[in-house]
Amino acid sequence: MVPEGQQPAPQSQRLVSSRPARRKLNLVVDGSDVEIEDLGLSLLDVLRNQLGITGVKDGCSPQGQCGCCTVLVDGKPRVACVTPARRVDGREITTIDGLDPARRTAWGESFCATGGSQCGFCTPGIILRLDALRAEGPPTDDLAPVHRALLAHLCRCTGWQTVLEAWQQFGATTSSDRNLEAASRRAEIEGGNPQLVNADVALGAAGFAADTAPANSLIAVPGEAGSWSVGETLGEARDAAGTVQGRRTTIVPDWPLAVAAPAGTPWEATLRTTWVEPGYLETDASWCAPGGSPVSPLANGGAFGAKHDSPVEEAASQLAAEHGRPVLVLASREHTVRHGPKRPPVAGGARADGTGILRVVATPGIVESIAAVAPGLTVEEVPVVGLATSAKIRAAGWAEALILLAGARAGAGGEDSAGGEDSVTITSPSGATASARVAGDGIHVSVECGDPLDDVVLRSYCIGAAHMAWSWLTSESIAVDDQGEVHDLTVRSFGILRSVDTPPIHVTIQPSAAPPVNGSDAVFVAVAAAGWVASGCRQDWPVGGTS
């Protein structure tokens, strides 16, 4: 209302804003001139959310720690999520989509030919960094600079070794002589989810949920107490949710369970594990149009079983119906760590005859998982406040049971004896058999899991499983307080082994005409068991270095 005695302001005056005009940023993105308003965004936000370039991935939301969003700025690699867009005003930005076509094709073929990419989420950033390194001209057989370059990256699938091989074979390999349909079948068997295998996967084109959402989608992120905050942009949604950046704690990780005292004959081995994070790089995401079916958060990766009960599909469907528009639901790294399911910790003791007690954080299905492979173990479920757990995570329960029994046999001086050279053999519930031993030249694995279908993919999954097992045994843990609150919220605080810290992994695939079954889970358990025996079966995991 205009006060009495005053005239209303002219229309032109009423439209004048007191906010100063925003400056313009001028970038050259993948060879094209781009002018945008300076909204104070990161380079990642500009590339993905304003320009729609989905080859740049967001894996840490943003912590600058996973390397998935790496781009080239004037030819030099830079992590886009922690780079303010205004800092690169006037400069040339190259994403995976703008890489020289011949080099881009060569990198895709190289990664496909070696199995250097599985889900394909982390590899676009890795390829750009390796391409920049190759421009500097180090010898192909000198892996030291490659290890240093990869310190900026995290890969959970491949175990690094096949990435190093892709570097060495750049420009000299092709996937044209392989049956990629059979390769995809093997990848599905190993990953537990339909997966593509081709040169485009390594280039980021595997169809991740956050990459395929319609351009007019609303964005929803986790809010308080199970709610979802919705905005026109990711920035609006995060502002509404009050998202807290992840952090690394100074709290020392602890073990939530105690080993039960033996009745009568002492245990030959005791084992106690703590909380670990599944550590998949593509955080949970799904989108849905009104009346449609939500897109799976599994995309081109199974997340090692940790996404099977993700709430994002249901949320996307409900929010799309509520708003009458497509909605993309994105979980942050912080939300994934706080609320995503964890591998249930255990504490137990066993004798060489297979008897003993295994205490485990109460988890639906976990007793059945253990009983299927270790009927002599008495399983005690223990309620623990806080974190969600899942028996669907890779080999949960049965892995720990077989590892404990391998340690008990070693402790009795029989099969699987300590010393680092003896092999530990595991038969998984799928029927696959894997043997592993730890030696001075690395980890040696032999696997028989039916028709290999494609040796490259099977070898890649076995190397990745061996890396995950070695990392779990030696270095992985997250700090959780007495109320079940996670204090390690950054991807670097999970303890996942870097390329430079990973021993060489030697894989032998045993030929078989039997129907194909999952083999990498058996490798995962066999390597963890062999490493534990080599460590002298130290009770508390992670055990640190085993040498």
C-alpha cells in the first residue's frame, strides 16, 4: 500500500533492482565459447548442472578427494568440484567429451582391452589425468609417475592394476576381436547387475541415473529425518537441506563386539572386525517422471550389494507424482556414509574342527549366510545402536566365517599354516573355488568359476576383489561413536588402498566347461584369508601391513 499523500513510484523505478548486475564468465569448454553468469558456483556445477556435460562425474559431493570430476584447464588436470568457476574465467576447459577424438577412442579401447574400467564412473577423470601425463612424455614402462598421478583418484572396482596396464597399452589394443556380449554376461555374473562392457564405458557413457535425467527435472537431496529437499537446481536443493560438508574425524575407530570366551578347548583363532564403508563412487541416484518407473540406482554397477535397498527409487517416484514433473533424487556422499548399509562387524573364535562362536551385529539374513558355509559355528546376533547393516553386501557373513576357520586351521598348524607361502582355498556358495597365497612378489590367485566367458573381464573382477580384500584386511575402517553416528565422512578417510600401496596381483583362471558362476567373491574371501594367515592371524582388523 502507498502511504497517504505520496505518489506511487514510476513503473520503471519500481523495476530497478538494488542487486548489482552479476559479472559474466567467459570460458572455452570443449572447444566452444561459453558465456555464463557468475553465480559463485564450482566448475563442476557449471559443467554438469548448467552446461549438461555429464562425462564429468560427482563422486564426493564435493570434497575434492575422489578425482571423478577431473578436467583439463589449459591442458593441466584439475579437480572441478573444488575449483571456483570464476577462477578459470577466460581459460580453456577440456572434459572427457572434448578430448581429441583419436586419443579419446584410443583410451576407451585401452581401458576396455585391459579391464581397466568396470562401472566406468571414475575412469573419465583418470583418463584425462593420464592423457595430460602422457603429454609430458614419461617412458611407458616407468610406472612411478603413473602411481603419483593416480594419488588424486579413487577407484573401488578395478584394483588399479588394470588401469596401469591400460596406460602401458595405450594405442596398441582394440576390443574389436572380443565377444563383448559374452564379456557383459561375465560382468553381470560378477557384479550381480546387468552391465555393459565396451570402450564407451570407460569414457563415462554407461547410463548412470544422474546422467540420464531429463533437463527439466527438479532435484531432490536428503533433508532432515528422512525428508527430501527439492529445488530447481542442485544448489537450491542443497541450500534448502542445509547439507554439511563431509569431514575426517580424529576419533580412533573401535570394535563394536567382543570375542566370546571359549568353553573348554581354547580357540585356535579369534577374529574381530570393525565398521567399514562399502565405498562405491557413484552415490545413490534415481529419477522418475510422473506415472513412470524410477530409474535404478544400480546403473552400470552393483555397488557390491550396498544399493539393493536404496530409498532413492521410491523417493523419485513419490516426488514426481507430488510435483507433476520429473524429479532426480541425489544422495550426497555424507548421506551415503551416514545412512547407507554397512558390512556387519563380527567377533568370534574357532577351533580347527570347525566349531566355535561367531558374534555378529544383528542383520536380517546374516545367520543363514554363515550357517550355509560354517554349520559348526554358533552364531550370536547382537543388537547395536545406529548404523544400518545388510547381508547383501559382498560375501557378508560367510566371508568372515570362512576366514575365521582358515585362521583356526593355521593356528592348529595344519592346512593354511602361517608363513605367507601356503595357499588358502575357498569354495563359495556359488560353487566357485579360489585359492590365494601371499608371497614376496605379491598376491597369487587361482580361480575356477565355470566357463570364463571373457578372460579379460573375469581377471579384472578378480583383481578388483583381491584389492578390496587386501584393503579390508590391512587398512579400512570408519569411526563410529556409541550412538551410532559416523564420524568419517570423506572418501579418503575410509582407508581404501591407493594404487601405490597395492601389491601386484597375479591371477590364474582355470578353464572349465561348467556353467559360469560368480568367481570374484570367492577370490575376495580367499585373498582376505590368505593375507590374514600371512599376518599371523592378528585378531583385530584392520591389521596393518602384513609383511
